[in-house]
Amino acid sequence: MTGPAQLAARLAPRFAARATGYDQSGAFPTEDFADLAAAGLFGLMVPTRLGGMGAGFAEYVEVAYELARGSGASALVFNMHASATGALAAVTDGLAEDLGIPAEALAARDDHLAAAAKGAWYAVAMSERGVGSRLSQLNTVYRRIGDGFQITGEKTFCSGAGHCDAYLVAARSADDPAVVSQFLVPADTPGLTVTPTWDALGMRATCSHDLRLAATVPFRTLLGGVEGLALAVAGSMPHWMVASYAAVYVGVARAAVDAAVAHVGDRPAGRLPAVRARIGRADAAVAAAGQVIRQAARRVDAAPDDPETRRWVWRAKLLAGDTAADVAGSMLAAAGTSATRRGNPLERLFRDARCGALQPATSDVCADWLGVAAMGGDPDAAQRW
């Protein structure tokens, strides 16, 4: 029987063969996403009762890792969809009762998830210039208008903008800025404008363009059917806000090791002890980071509310981002100047890997959280979202 990770591993060589072209053009990897749809992977986090694969976080981690070995950019966009559907699927009937989520909202949740199982995929429109992904500081606002809401604002770093079926939009209430809500807004909603702004160092094929909203949406798009749930959900599911990126960047790091081995091959550099030592250290570092991520993922599935689980979640993101950058840099040094040419896989992987420590939560934020925790403080006392 073929599982999701095996499906992803089969797709990775196809992704790798296209990755340089998409990176150089900055175009969206449409062929990769057609492959993901054909494999049914948009339904990875969707419960089986709704036609999906019913994966947990640990299984997602393995899928993201394999996809990233082929293309970090495609894996990163897929991560956004998995985060949206994974968070939706995690709102069980019991949690819904605790949060006061009405039956109509649960029906909408099921519709969104069932659509994903059939091939729909969702982008995340959360980050904004000047505030990043801090939900409590967003400038995008919404107002109640009749039977729906008017959402106004501008988002940045919206991976897959212009290609998805719907956007997970975070916004603050215009009447009470302390209230932060999320909406799943169909991409064909009037008043959504994508501005092509993405021309970055790495992850170029994510097409993380700007999204402007001046849209009126029906009440049904409000996730949970209750205003103000965004911060509560972010606090209860830090693995999607913090560690879901981690598996992607460990996959990128492993791809960098593989690319360096292929590059030095039978060249004289491959016989140098210093080059072999670099590859050996990189192999060990990637394996260690991978084990930390898997430990975090297993804990998330078994005991998501355990304080120790949270520590592993933040460790995973910190180690993944730093390891990817360090390993890719070392592998480029091992391969030599010829690997820095545009079109060489290591040149692209070096740029992609450098983004891991910069994506929220950044390595500095993760290290600070862990430092406060290690010193006996409350790392969540400061409003990190």
C-alpha cells in the first residue's frame, strides 16, 4: 500500500527536474501543483470521512520533507495549504463545543475540507508589511455589513497568490482591535487584487505576491462562525504557526547534501579529506535536525497541549532554519566556485535554505522563546502573535 510519504517521494524527482526553470523565471510551479492534485495530496490533512487521507502532523512532516527534497518552493506553498486544512481538521466537535462554534460553522468547515479532498487548495494571507505575521498587530480590518463582512487591507508574502482557490485571510475587527478573526475567502471574490511584487533572494517560485482586499464576503466565510478565534487557535496550535516550515527546510538541507555529493562525484575535490568531512558533518546535522522535527511531530499528535511538546515545536523550527542555512553554505563551499553558477542546483538550494531562519517564527524569536523557557519564565507572556 502506498502512503502519502511514498507518494511525495515519487513526485520529488519530477519537482527537482523543473525546479531550476521555475526558480529562474519566478513563475508559479503549475506542473508541480497538477501532480499534487492528481496524487490527492491536497486532501492530506482532511479526515477520511470527508474523502481525505486523515493524516496527523507526523505524517505531514514526512510528506513535506520529501516534497522539499524535490523543490523547496513547491513544498513551502503546499505547507500553507496543509496548515490551513490541518488547523481546520483539528477543530474537533469537542473543541468546537468548548469554543462555542455553532453547527452552521462546523458544516462550513466540512465543506472547505471536502473541497480540498477533491483538489481545491488554499493560500494563507496573514503577513503584512511592518508587522509580519503578528496577528495582534494587523492593519487589515473587517466590519459587519448586513449578513456578511467587509474586509479591507493589504497582505504581503502570500505564497501562491493568484493561483489558489481561496485565501485564509486574517483581519482585526474595526470595532474592537483586540478581536482577530480569520476568513476563507474564495479567490474569485470581487475586490481581491494580486500585485506581482515577489522578486526575492530565495523561494522564488512561491510567487508570494501582495494581495489587496476591498471585498464584501458572506458570513459563512468566517472560520468558526465566531469572531475572535484567531489568537486562540494560534495559541492552541503552535505547530502550524511555528514548526510546519521546519520539515520543508530540513528537506532542502538534505537536497543540498545530495547535490554536493553529485557535484563532486569523481572530481578531484571528492578525494579531499576536507570536502568529505564537510559532507559528513552536513549529513549528521541534517539527520539530527530531522529527528528533532519527528520528535516534535510525534508529540504534537500524542499530546498537543503538553508544555514539553511546545518546547519541541520551537526547537524544531530553530534547528531547521539554522541547519538549512549552515549546511547549504558548507555544501556550496565543498562543491566550489562552479556550483555558484545560475542553474546549478546548489546555487538555488543555497538561496532557498537561507530563507528558513528568516521565516516566522525567525530563529532569533525561537531562540528567545526557548531561552525564556529554559530559565523558568513564561515564554508566551510576551504577545508573540
